[in-house]
Amino acid sequence: MLEFALTSFTTFFATIGPVEAAVLFATLTPKMPGSERAAIAVRATIIASLLLLIFTLLGQPLLDELGVSIAALQTAGGIVLLILALDMIFAKPTSAFKLTQPEDEEAQTKDDIAVFPLAMPLLAGPGAMSAGILLAANAEGNALALTMAVAALAAVMAITLGLLLLSHQLNRMIGITAQRVLMRVFGILLAAIAVQAMFNGLAAIGVIHLPA
């Protein structure tokens, strides 16, 4: 169970990207009063947490309704997370952690950026939503495992909130190089988790055999 908890934490941390979100938050709110920044950070964290919690808890019922097997989700989810991990490792300009130019322009003109782009798509993006559903599927109905996944999500979102509140100080303390190193480290960990998820899905339908 400890292994599942660590996997859940690493997966959520890599797909939510608290450090990247904090750095971008600082760039979007350079002249905003501290109290207003704090209110936006709290609101965005709550909204993103609720969205990811819904995807994590209702992922299995949704799969049952769609007639999708756990093996299929493990394989597909692994592929999605692997693409995201490779994007993190090679730090491409099209990274899922970056805003497109239209999104960036719209964010700059909004009075409240809590919902867009902070809560979605930066914190509760496609990768994090897929991770929540995949972790719930890997729990295989085990209440303790699912509780650990939710606890891991709560821990990552708590860290995220803390980093958002300290975003301007964080932006001054660490440079671009340190940010890229952190992203690549978690990208490698996420890639390993993604490949293991694909292996589990393929093993479930007998395509490959995993050693005990």
C-alpha cells in the first residue's frame, strides 16, 4: 500500500505541476496586491481539487457505464501519461504546462484568473484528470488504496497552494535552470509509471507476462 501511495503522489505531482504553475502564476500577477493573489490562489486550488476529486472517485463508474475495461484504461492512460512525460523531459515549446498564445492573452485581460487558466487547464489539466481515473482503476475497488490516492491528491494540492502563495518569492529564489531540472526529474519518474501502467494493461489481457 505504501508503494501505491508513493506512486499516486508522484503521478499527481508530475501531472499537476505545482512548481510550474507557481512560476506561471507569478508571471500573470506581477502587480497584483498580495491579498488578492492569495484569494485567487485559494479559489483556484479549491476548484482544481474538486475537479480532480470528481474524476478520481467517479472514474470507475464512468468506465463501467462506457463499457471500458481496466486493462484498456491502464494501457490508454499509460500512453497519455508517457506522452506528457516525454514532453516534460525534453521541455518542448508545446509543453502541456505552457499556455498557448491566445490563452495567455486572454488570461492577461481577465480580472480573475482563478478558473481560467489557473484551475483549468494548468492544475486540473487532461494529464492530471487522466491520472486520477487511472489511479482509481489501479485501486481495483480497494477502499484503502482509493483513500490513499485521494490523500495523495490532497497532499499535492496542499503543496500547490503553498507554492502559489509563495510564487513571487519562489520565482526570485530559483532560476529557469532549476525549474527545468525539476520538471525533467519528475518527467522521468512519470515516464516509468506510465510504462508500468501500459505493462499492467497488456498483462491483464495476456499479451505479455510480468514476473512476479
